[in-house]
Amino acid sequence: MSDFRALDEYLNEVVKDGPSGCGCIVTKDGEFIYEGYAGVADTAKNTPITADSVYQQFSTTKVIICTALMMQVERGKLLLQDPVYKYFPEWEHTMVAEDHEDGTVTVRPVKRPIQVVDCLTMSMGIGYGGDDYTHRKLAEARAALSGTIGWNYTLRDDIRAVSQVPVKFDPGEGWLYGFGHELVAGLIEATSGMTVGEFLKKNIFEPLGMENTGYRYHGNMRENLVTTYLSEDGKRIDKTFADAFNGGNPMRRYEPDAKYEAGGAGFLSTVHDYAVFGTMLANGGEYKGQRIIGRKTIDLMRTNHLTPAQLAVFRNSYLDGYGYGLGVRTLMENSTSPTSAGEFGWTGMLGTYLVIDPAERVCLAYMHNMMPNNEEQIHHRVRNIVFGAIR
């Protein structure tokens, strides 16, 4: 039996002045071998963190979205080499914006069309924002869309609007974290005839019993939502995520009447649900008799697809030793991580963290919600403690 006393101690220590609360589950060979919760979901109400606590996922949404598209690939619904315009005709004549040292910009046709694989690997050329020509045009396109429809537009509306934005580099030649996974979600819709939410519910959430995961509040999720606090220098302060939006409503897309179902963010979920999902991937695509995706497809997802030049852009101290596969980080060499080569997963902006190690058949799901999330200090300690304890 593995000894996780050090993990209990660490979780209780980190919530003293870091995130208000957190939860962690570790599985091995399909079985839960650790489940622990610490702190509170709301400091004012003193609501304890429990197995039912719900966290905003932000980018850990991506792992499920990319898995879903790969399910469509192995069903023959599309190919990774397919041009995106095969499914979204408005993307056929994509342009690229070349920035010059004198401040001028040249816009020309791309050398080749954006392919499905470029969207999965974040090498299609549109990120989440910036002050360059591409991202100024992205902001203008989104502003025009909101001006016409309002905030409650659909994923398909967004994809159509952004098709007119020149990309920052020729497809496949750079790496830029951002819009690629919105296109991934759109491709799920285009190849299934369902909304993303419908596809996930039918093909992943219901088969795995993930009752507390989705884009919208349902059941008791609203009442169980963890309050997200802001932090300074890794220390929690008495301000919330909503305070950072100056009176705006960052939570409105979780309301039942919201329409947008994103590829890069948007889920609400629990540690338990993500642990089940991650365990399925750690065990070759199956969990408790439910086969979700093939083992070889998972292997393809967790293979590095970046060139050395792209890796130089992708890597930082948090991602030391990792490459990037089809929507997931993947460990290429054991530089500072105790996990096995081929370990994979991703992280959410508010502190959610998923580690999947197929060689050990281990899944680690850890969650807190805080901004900035202090991920490198907290996640790596949790990872090191967990893999040090496993026998």
C-alpha cells in the first residue's frame, strides 16, 4: 500500500495562504488509491472542500476536447491531414500576416491550407491575443461579432468570424497557444452532426458516469462551485476572480441559456470526474468495461509533434522536458519529472492539473481555483510527492 501522508500534509499546508481549498485523486491500475481534500470552497461561508466541489477547468477542457476529436479520427470521420476548409469552407483562402522590422505588414496567401493536425498541435497561427497585426484583427472580428449578435453567439459563429483573420505564420511552421482548439471543437460538431456538448455527453460523460462535468450549471453544480480568489506572489488575497473583470460577468457562459461551447476552455467539473477520465486514458482507453478510445490512438496523441524550433517556443521551466502532442503536453525525457517518458496531460489557468502516466497506469488529478494559480510551485510538488509514494 502506498503511503500518502506527505501528500495530506502538503495539501493542508498549501491552503493556509495559497488557494482556499484543493482536492486530489490518484489512481493506479484503474483503482482509486488516494483521495484527499483540504481547505474551504468559500472563505466567507467557510464551506469545506468535498468530493462534490466543482472547479472551473479553463484549459484542462482541452484534454477532453482533443480526445473527442481523436475518437472521430479513429471512426473514420476525418483525417489529420484534411484541410480545415473541407469542413469550414470560409477557411479556404486563409492569409498570413508577415510583420517587418520597419513596422509594416505584408498580407499574402498561406503556403498551404491549415490542416486538422495544425489545430490539434496549436500550429495554425492564431493565439489568444497580443498586439501584433493578427491579434488586432482577431479582436476586431470578435468585436464585430458581439456588435452584431451580442455576447451569446455560438462556436460556429465564432469560427466563421475568425476565418477572415490573417494567421501569424504559415500553418505548421510555428507554435501559438490559442484558437486551434476552438477549431477542434468545431470539427467535432461538423463531423458528428451534434453540438460539442451533446457529443461529449453521449460518448464520454455518460459512459464514464461523469455526472458533474459540462459547459453549463446542472444539478447542484452552482451551489458546489469553488470561489476563485486572486493571488499576489503566490499568496491568496481577499479578492475574487469576478473582481478582476471590473463588474463584468465572467461566469455568464455557465448559465443554462448560454450558447458558446468552446474547445479551449469552458468546462465545470470535479476532481472525481477528471480522475475517472484520466484513468480511462491511463488504462489504454477503457474504464470499468467502457471502451472510449483506442490505445494506439492515445499513443498518437501523446507523441511529440513539434519540431525543435517549435519546441523552443513551447517550453518553459514549467514544461521542462516536455513536448506537445495532439492537444497535450508529453514528457520526452525525464529531466525534472519523476514520471515516465510519454506521461501526458495539461493544466488549467486557475490551477487544475491532470497527469496521465500509461507506463505506470497512474492518473493524478489535482484541482484548485486561484489566479494567478502558482502552478509551478504547487503542481510540481504534488506530482513529486505522488510519484514518490507510488509502489
